[in-house]
Amino acid sequence: MQSALTIFFMLLFLLLCFLGMMANGFIVLVLGRQWMRCRRLLPVDTILISLGASRFFLQWVGLVHNLYYHIHFAEYTRNLSRQLFGLHWYFLNSANFWLGAWLSVLFCLKIANITHPTFLWLKWRFPGVVPWVLLGSVLVSIIVTLLFFWGNHTLHQGILIAKVSGNVTFQEWKRRVEIHYFLPLKLVTLSMPLSIFLVSMALLICSLRSHSQRMRQSSHAPQDHSMEAHTRALQSLISFLILYALSFVSLMIDVSRYFSSKSQWYWVWQIISYFTISVHPCILILSNVKLRGTFRQLLLLAKDFWLLPRAPDKR
């Protein structure tokens, strides 16, 4: 018999996933419609549609995985479902991290006011190589997935034979594999996009902050629209930084397997783990002029639909 608190957090997790899938699906549909109409996309839109698609499928995989893991806990570690879910989950997570890093790089090159020759060269060159960068991210994610798949296959074989050499028990051996193989692998493979993300976000935030300070000192109007726009951009970037770091930390802690399906706080941890890919697309929609405009039109259409006068029933 599950507690009311567990059911509450489970429902909250489901609502969070559906919110994220709707937001990511909206980004993919709007930009996909533009791509079908114009046969081309801007570099930032190319990264956004790729990021939205990877997050959309990641949330579907996470939703199905968590429900299956919760319902079939006893069979989960003994059959091939663990490897099947892991195959998709590791690939989409790696792709999500790389795409988020490239999005921050593009924002930095587009917005930051830096005059260093290397930065100017990257600003001129990077938009043209975005498709190749995305292809490289997919290839790296495939390699990372194969490495994780090999580790999961080793664990699966160990579960089947349920024994190891020496005096070390199976649970101790499993714990060593997770700490000495999966944790370093996650640190190495995710630290690369994390480093790119942090450097580009630091440059961008410092550039925007110094520019806002100069505008504040030179502007006579206290509520200058340009300065307000820069303030909103800073708030959006800082929220992106916090959410990206939260996602990285949650993946590192996930290796410990501290929160099992039978734990009272399992669904709370799942809410924290999937919070970034559910909330950040909403921030992207509100901060992007094209997406925000389309979303506002949908809201107006929905409002007009509900306010339509209803014809009286004829009896």
C-alpha cells in the first residue's frame, strides 16, 4: 500500500513531464513548421529544434522507465529492460548536454561584446559549422552510449550468474563497478560539455553585466528599455546556468543509486532530475521572440474560443 505522499509526488512528476513534453513539442513544431516552409533555419533555431527534440524523447524515455521500474521492480534488474532503457537514456542525456553547451556558445558569440581576435573569428566561423557540430555531438553521444552499454551488460551478466571471484559479494562488486566505472565515465564525458558551457556562459554574463553597468551610468532615464532587456537576458542566462548545473549534479548523484523505487523520496528525486528539461524550454519560449509570439497567438485563439457566444438550446 503506497502512502499518500508517494502518490502525490508521483502525480507531480507526471505533471512535470507532461509540461516539459508540451513545451519541447511546441518548440519542435513551431521551428519544424518554419523549416518546412522556408527550407532553412537560423543556426540558433537549428540548435533549439535539436535540443527540443532530444529533451522531448528523453522525457518520454524517463517517464516510461520510471513507471516500469516502479511497477516491475523485482524483474527490472534481471531482464534486458535495464539495458534497453539505458541505451536510449544515456544517448539522449549526452546529446542534451552537448546541445545545451552549443546553445550557450552560440548565445555568447551572438550577444557578447568581446573584441579579441579569436572570439571574432569564432563569431564569424561558428554559425556556418553548426550542422557539423551537431553531427559531431551525435557521434560522441553514440560512443558514450556504447561505453555505458558495455558497463550495463557486464552488470547484467553478473546478475545472471550471481557470483564473482574471491570473497567479494555480488552487491559489493556491483557497487565497485558503479563507483569506479560509471562515475568516472560520467564525469569525463559530461565534464567536457559542462566546461564549454561554463566558459561561454561566464564570458556572456560578464559581458552583459559590464554593458548594463555602462548603460546605467550613461543613461538619464532610470527605466531605459534597452537596460531592461539586458537585465531580462541576464536573468534568463543565470537561470539557464543554475538549471544546467542542477542537471549535472543530479546525474552524478544518480550513480550512487541511493534513491531506489521503494524509497519514500524516489519520486522527489525524479522531480529534481527532470526539472531542468521541463522548465528550461518554458524559459526558452518566453525569451525567444518568434516562439513567444506564436505562443501568444495560441493563447489569444484559446481565449477567443472559450469566449465565443454559445447558441441557446432549442427545446
